[in-house]
Amino acid sequence: MGYFDGLQSLVTLDLQFNHIAFIGLRVFSNSSDLTSLRSINLADNRLTSLEPWPYYRGILGNKISRVTIDLHDNLISNFTNKLKLEYRCGMKPTYGYLNLNYNKITHIMDIINGWNVGGDNIDIALFCLYHHDHRHDYTKISVATGKKGGSYDCDCTDFPIYRVHSQPLSHILDGVRCNAAKFFTTGGQPYVTSIPLIKFVCEIPDRCPSSCRCVYRPANATLHVYCSAANLSSLPLELPPLPKSFVRYKLDFSNNKLLCRLEGRPYFVNTSILDVSNCAISVVGINAWHEIAKMQSPFVSPSVYLQNNNIKSLPFEVTNINITSMHLTLNNNPWECSCENQWMTVWFKSLSMTSSNVVDVWCASPSRLKGRIISQSTKYDFCVDPSVRVLKISLLSTLTPVTVLLIFGFAVYRLRVRLFIRWKFHPFDRDECVGEDMDYDVFLCCSSEDHNPHGLRILIEMESEGYRVCYHLRDFLAGAPITENMIQSIERSKRTVCLVSSNFLRR
């Protein structure tokens, strides 16, 4: 500082191939000094940081007389702003060329952020800094890195630079190669301009769940959380913060066989895709559905993948939640199509009107409905079993005559005495000895003390009906023992009738 003060006629300053490691803040930052200086060559030195003094030099140039600042082959990796430059649209434009080739620059955004270009409105500042109007030829910046890629990182940090398609800005990336190993090819490291925008991503380890990988993809404004097959038993309680307000989470929790219950999380509201397929989920609580309904995406409809789980049913309260606008997959679950789940026919039918993904959701049980598409079924299908109905009809047609016969038999039994008295009919009144040679129809046995009047009366009534009666006072063989007479009378008679009385029992 001080060596060049007041040299208003100085046009060229060549300081290359020295050991310069530091430049004072006031050496080139005074735009009212060194007004004729048009070429500054500081190449092949040992500079490690750079203040925004090239701006103050550049505004002294014009379309005819431009300012060239050559800083190639230094060690510059840090861009500081002790000069407190705050570039905004409307400030004086610069005319010239800033050569930063072959330094240790890892991101062009380090220049933008380090020199406070645009503040919070970087996109607007970039547009102003590199105007689309080709009639204006502003300053060209070059940060070429060489064939081996140098130190430049091809990740999402410089995405605001990649997506600006104005011709002047594209010159910044001329000759810039990636040092990222993932882009290495047999021809060496590729040029940045040859890589699709979707490839520029950033790994985010902060708050990323264990066994997961979190990647910010600015090209589609998503923060991907890859937790597939990570042995999760529940969803993470927190995730890395979103880098931009319009960015949405894309959550991959698939193939976690320990995940049996899906619970709601506050971050669902900023999620565009939730993939919990191929897990062991059997319960999706109503609170989870409330959180899922909050999912939103500014570009596409939110998607929830629940296929290939163990879901048999859902809470009935889900019918009160509006999820018809999202992409929902529920196929390949063991849906239970019972009568108590009959409401699912109406619910799935309403979803099928806005989404084609529920037409392949079918019943797993009962067996009579296995393979039936739920959205094409009715409440009647769930609650009425045709085979049971046929069985009921068959049983009814069979049981009706049986019932009539049982009622008739019961009535006959209860009225058996009256029927016998009225019509002398008894269903068991039959002769068991038909065809046998018997002397008597009945042997009437009673005590001699009961002969008159009871025994005699019974004898007279039987014989008046035509029965042949063996009676002891009349038909026993005289002189024979009474026991022998009784045995012969029983054997020679079809039946034996005993008049049991107190006299009979005493004998």
C-alpha cells in the first residue's frame, strides 16, 4: 500500500511469478485512484484469499477500454469481504475480464456469497450481474480447473449458477471440470456443462437418521431421505431441515420388515412422496391419516405408497378425511371384506373416481370373496353369503315337514288317553304273539281276598271284549302246587295282568 498511490497514468501492472500472499485492502479498492490502470497481472503467486477489489477496478473500464485482472495459478479458495461490498441491481456495471483459472476454488457460489452479491435475492442479483441483453458486454469471469478436475466440487451448491442460461454467465463454467469421483469417466473428469442438472446433489448428514442417506436435489426441489431396508421399527422423529421453503421431502422407508405401525409425523406436511411399501405395516391409525392428508407439493400431487404390507382394514373415521387428490397405492394387502368393513366399498369407489390405483385392490378374506375388487363390490357382497342363503332355504324346506310331524306326534302323545277312549286306538296296542299257539290271551292274577268284587269285575269286562282269560279260581289245576299253576298259566297266556293291592303284596 502506498507504492501505486497517485499513479493516474499507470496502465499496466505486471507482478506475476512472485511470492505475493496478501494484498492490502486499499491497494486497488479506491476507484478514484489508478484511473488509467487497465491490466493487473498477479498470476503465479501465493494468494489464498481475495477481496472484492476487482469490482472497483472493473467499473473504471468501458466498452472500448476494458480492465483485465489475471489471478490464475494462485491458491485462492476463500473470498472475503472486509471492504463491505454489497452489490445490488442498479449499481455500476463492470467491463473486463477476471481470470481465476487454476486456483483452489471449490464452488462459484463462494464468490457470490463471500462478496455479498445480492444478499437474499441471489437469483435477481445474478440476472443483473450477467444481463441477458447481448448489446452489453460486461465482465467475463473464468475459473477453469484443468483436465484433472482441480478442486471444483460438482454438487448442488452451485445450482443457482447452473440453472442460469444467459450466454454471458455460461462463460464462468468454460473449462471447469469436476473433481467428484462419481463423475469420473475413462476420458477423465467431465466438464461441468456436460452434466445434467439432476446430477448436481448435496449429501446432508445433519439430522439425517441413522442408517439413512439424505440428499438434496435442487433440480426437482426435493430432499430425498433414503431409509430403505434400514431396519426401522418406527419412522424417524426428525429429519434434516429443508434448505428452501418450496423444497419438499421425498421419503423412502420401504422394505423395513420391523415397521408394523405407521404413525403420523409433523414433517408430512412438507412431504411430496411417502414410500412405506414392502414393510410389515398392519395398523395405519387415524392420526397418521390426518397427517397424511396435510401432505402438499407445489408441482405434483402428493403420493403415498402402502402396497405389499399387512393391512386388513382401516379406521372408519378415514371416510371423513379428504385424500382424494393424492396418489395412493394400497394393493397387495390382505384386505378383510367382512360385513363390518362394508363401508370400504363406498370409500374405495370414491377414490377410484380420482385415482386409478385402487382398482387393483382386492379382498383376501373370506374365501368366497378372495380376488374380488373392493371398489367394484357392494355392501350386499360383503354381508350376504349366497351359499349360506341357499343352505337356509334348503334347511327351511326340509325342516318344515319335520316340524309338522313333531308337532303332530307331540299332540298325539298328549291326547293318547282321549284317543284310546274315543276310538279305542293306541299306537302300541298290538299282539306280539301273533302266530304263536297260546291257550289264553291274558292271565289275570290277583289275591283271593280281592276276588269279589274287583277280580271278578275285571274278569267279566275282559271276557265281554272277547279275550280268553285264565283265572286262578276257575282254571288252576286242582291238587297242583300254586307256584306250578302260576308258571304254567304265564307260559300259556299272551299277557299277564296283575291286580296289585295290599292283599296281593302281603302274600
